[in-house]
Amino acid sequence: MPAINLRDLTAFASIAQHRSFRGAARELRVSVSTLSERLRELESQMGVRLLNRTTRSVAPTEAGERLLLRIEPALREISEAAEAVGAAPGEPSGRLRINAPAPAVQLVLAPMIAPFLKRYPKITLEIVDEPLLIDIVEAGFDAGVRYEEHLAKDMVAISLGPPQRYVIVASPGLLRERGVPERPRDLLGAPCLAFRFPGRSVTPWELERNGRVTKIVPEARLIGINLGLQLQAAMDGLGFLMTFEGYARAAIASGQLRTVLDEWCPSFSGPLLYYPSRRQNPSSLDAFIAFVKEWRARESAPRGR
């Protein structure tokens, strides 16, 4: 029999323990297709089926159970030995890949980047601005940024930033022309600037007051995902815009835009940094997690007079 690859044995053990290819993929930080390939190679080399799998379940065969019983202690010892060596003190280094939506990148992550990289000069940071929800493990990312309602249950998450809110803004000229809306339905038929994810319909505006939620599909004069373009269009009087308050803050302060329906725009939890549950993260990710916790603690601390 040809020499069996330790990587393939580790893949089999993880799938058998999780009873799931997806769960094993998250633990090992590889794609599901890669795990399937490794298992096929192992079964081919051993000449026996190790896992029974259907579209809904994965379970070891009798041969698989026997193999798992024998290799689990050995794999544990190898892992502990490798961790002991890897735990030697040293400066965090390597590449750190983070996937995040544009608002989180520009409004929350951006101020952290320079201080973090100055503190850890051996780390290379790659941030990918991604509007769609993806599987960060399958796509090869170390961590991602999402808001709570879009967070997978089996991920570890920490707060990345303070609460945020949307605001609805318009130019003073447009408000003189159209009047100031007093309730959400006043926006029906009004010119608006809309956001749309690639391949999807226009994102509805969700407004909330005293627990009552109202959704409006804006009648769009301009549709896109470029937030800078939409903000400029709002300042030019082309329509009402619903956007993150952080984007519009300077224009509001200067008088170029005014907010409307403020009582219908409550705050919501800020973004979360999330990553797969693992015993041993890359040193670059551990350094960033510690940095974020320190940053948030400093943000939350009472300011001296």
C-alpha cells in the first residue's frame, strides 16, 4: 500500500467527528471540495469505504469507526506536539485575509489599519470589500465582518465597532420642493436613490418606530452600490437617500444635507469580527483579535474632562 498522507487522515478524522463536511471544512480552513478529494484519495489507497454519506448525513462505516478509534490518539499527540513548538514566543507575522462589507471597511476598520500594521510590521493585511454574503472558509479568508443578523451560528464573534444607524437625508432644495416627510408613506412616489446588490432587486428601506416596522421600496432615480456616488447625488438634489449616518455626517454638519424621519431610524448593533472556532488561530489573526479588543475597550472607556 502506498504511504498514506497524514493530511488525508486528518481530513477523514475531522469529517467523522463532525459528521459533516462543512463543519470539518471550517475547522481545517479548507473548502468542502478539497475535503471530498482528500477522502476519495484515502479511500482509494486503503481500498475500503470509510464514510457513508448522503445529501443529509455523514457517518463512518464499520471500517471507518475502526480506523477513527486507532488514529484519534495519534492525531491528538501530533497536534499537541506541533502546538507546543508553535507556541514559542515570537512576533506575529504572515498574511491576514479579512472579508467585509464596504460600510464596515470605511467607517469602522479604516481607522484601525495604520495603528495595527505599525504595531505588527511582519503582518500583511488583505481586506476584500465584498457586498454579498459568502462562506469565508471556502473562500480562503481568515476572518470576516458581518452584522449580527447575517452571522453564522457556528462562528466565534467579537464586537468590532459601536452601534450604528441609518439616516434618511435630502438636500435643502429638494425638501423645499417636495416638503419634509412626516411619516414613511410620505416617501411613496418621491424621488429616491436606491441600493441594489448584484443580481438582486432594489433593497427596501426598513423603518422602525416603537417596535413597528415599515418597509418601503424606494422609487429610484439612481440605482447602484457606489455609496460616494449616491451621497453626491443626494447633495445635488436628485432624491432622498437612506444611508449609514457615518457617510452623511460631514454633509449634514455642513448643511448640504438634512435628515428626515429621525424617529423612524433607531440605532442597531455595530459590526462583528467573526472567524471559525479553532483551537489554534494564525498568529496574525490572534494579534488582530487582541488589537480589536484593546481598541474597543479604549473606545468604551469614559473620557476624562
